Amino acid sequence: MSDQFTFTVTNETDLAITELWVSLDEDEWLPFTLSDDGIPSGETTTIYWAEYTNDSPCEWYISAVFEDESESESALFNFCKEPDLTFS
């Protein structure tokens, strides 16, 4: 893999994604930094992993928070096999 790992998030919901969180175990969650607009409805954004995660496993739980403060269910996602994620 390269030095800077990325994945894309496509937001097919009616609401902007304002926060994106990942966890290896669903106990300790780490946030991604998003722009002030988050990920608007209908948009795709490239997300960059922090360098300290380079040696971590491929499978992470991921969850999104939307502009109305609702949250998606967490889902286990393999970022090595499929680096494109869609919230719908």
C-alpha cells in the first residue's frame, strides 16, 4: 500500500454527513476531519487515513452522523478490499 491511504464516501441520503467515525472494536471511536460542509447530499468525498493507521487491520466499523444529528448504524467495512463506501 502507499504511504497515504484513502477511501471515498458517497452520500446518497437526503441529509449532509457532518461527522464520520471509525472503530476497530465498536468501543473506542476515532473521528475523521470533514470540511465545514461535511459531505453534502449527493456528493462524493475522498477521506485520508492518518499515517498512524498504516499498520492497522483492514476491517473497521464505520458510522456517520447527519445534519439532523441522527446516526447511521455502525457497519464493519473492509477498506482494503473495497475503498468506496456509500451511505444511502
